[in-house]
Amino acid sequence: MRVLQLGPYPPPHGGVQSNIVSLRNFLLARGVGCDVVNLTRHRREERDGVYYPSTVRGVLRRMAGNYDILHLHIGGKVPLRSLGLALACAWTPGTRSVLTFHSGGYPDSPEGRSARPRTLRGFVFRRFDCIIGVNPEIVELFGRFGVEASRVCCIPPHWLPSEPPQAPLSPELERFYGSHNPVLLTVGLLEPEYDLAMQIRSLERWRRRHPEAGLAIVGSGSLEGELRRQIESVPWRDHILLCGDVPHPATLRAIAEAAVLLRTTLYDGDAVSVREALHLGTPVVATDNGMRPAGTRLVPIGDQAALDAALEECLEANRGAGPGGAPASGEENLVRVLGVYEELLRRG
């Protein structure tokens, strides 16, 4: 069996990227060939079966490379270019096509609520041999697109369990952690859906009780310039660190040493940073998206008062206790994905 995964490949690290890496390592360890085509703007040297084509023609050329399974991963919204690639996957001769849809917030978005069989999206999705949704809401969404129930399954995401981090903090984070206690940390994209302004407001409230508190924000995105201007406009600007992308090992150390990991979102899927924090014993406060792992303190979307209260509860709790043990790594879910491949090939 030869599998080609198409989707985002790290760096940077995120939930979809970690799922792709986990599945690839799982397959290779069992003697199943698995290559990856990275579909983001990030480019690295092509080696060890990971490819970074810069054109549509380059992607299509890789897809025609004598694979048994083409497995497309989609997170976030579904623009026309994603639909075009999806249709190309489903119509590539001599292969079986699988789609994993990772966007937990999409079913409740305006686009998701408009799901109908007689749409371009419905037409494209019905061409796949199998669609994997990471939660029941996504499975129900594809039913509204007219995909037969026998061709849709729910397989929760896998995440990479983290060993106690050995890497040091980056120099910038080390200085910030050394001058602030406690430290709130957020890891994600600097995009509108992450509601970072609410976190900045919470820091002001938290510093009234905890004058040495600070907020560190790891990640990059389209709002970086706007966020820097917003931070510069508030009196507590010196206690917010906007540090851009940080290597994953140093990010894990930052998570392990933070008082609380924040994940405020307007919509969200499965966040690997949330699972890593819980595994490392760091309390997590996150917006309720219906698919957070056990141990997460949940707050409603955009609820400033609930966020402030949850942060205070985290500070007073026993920080070292964690959520009662590391969650299961989810390898059984990788076994189920491999089972999907094998079943598709048995059908011929």
C-alpha cells in the first residue's frame, strides 16, 4: 500500500499538522509507504518523502505518482481552491480518495449552516470514497451535504504525546518568564478567530490582584501589526510579549512553565497545544467548542467575565496536579484510519 497525504506539514506546528505527522509515522512503522505534499506557503528542502510543490501542476504531478490512497486534510474554511484540489483527489484514476475534515467550528459557521446537497461543495464531497470527521457535528454536516452515511465515519484526532520538555526557553521568553509571575500563555495564530483582544483585557484585570502577571503570545499571522499597535496603546504594554513563531521544543517548555494556557476562539477545531498542556500538567482555559479534552476549563465564546473567573480558579488550584493523568494518545484512532484504507482497497 502507498499513501499520499495532502495538507499542512510542520513547521509551524498545529493540530492538523500533528495529525498528519502522527499518521505518517504510524504507517511507516508498519511498513506502509506514506509521502506528504505540503499545501501551505512554508517551504523546506524536499526529502524523505515530504514534498513542497510551489504550483498546482507540481501538486497534481505528485498525486499521479502511483499511490493507492490519496488522503486530503482540510482545516478551517473551504475556499474554491480547496474544492478544486478535493475534486482532483477524488477523480485521480487508479486511486481511492479519503478526506479528513478537521474544522470543528465549520458546522456552525455561516458556510456550514448553508450546507445542502445541491451545492458545489456537496457535489465535490460526494465524490470521495470516504470522509472522516473529527467529531459528530462534522459527520452530521456531511449528511446535510448529501454524502451517504456509509461513506462517512467519525474518528477523533490523534496528537503527539509530549515527554517532559528538555529544550530551554528562547532568550526572549526566558527574560519574560524571569520578570513575570504568574505567566499566561497563548499558542496559536494571530488571526481574528482567536479573540486575542479578550486575553489582553483579561491581563489588565488579573494584574489588579497579581501585579507581576504577564501574558506571552506565541504565533504569527495577519493581525501581528494590528496587535502590536493595540498592545502599545495600553498602559500594561510592558507585561505582554508578542514573540512570533517559536521552535516547537521551546514552545513546549514555555507551556510547561506557564501558569495557564489560554485558548480563546470564535471557532476552533482540536488544538494540539491544549492537549500538550494538559499532558504536561499545565491548566488550560479554553472556549467551549464541543470537543475539548477532559480537564479543560471551558468558557463561552466572547464571555469576558467567565474567562476572568476561570483564570482566577486556575491560579488558586494546585498547579502541579494537572487534570488527573495524561490523556490517552489516541493511537487507536490511527489504527482506525489504517482500517479505512484497507477496507477501501478490499472493495477494489
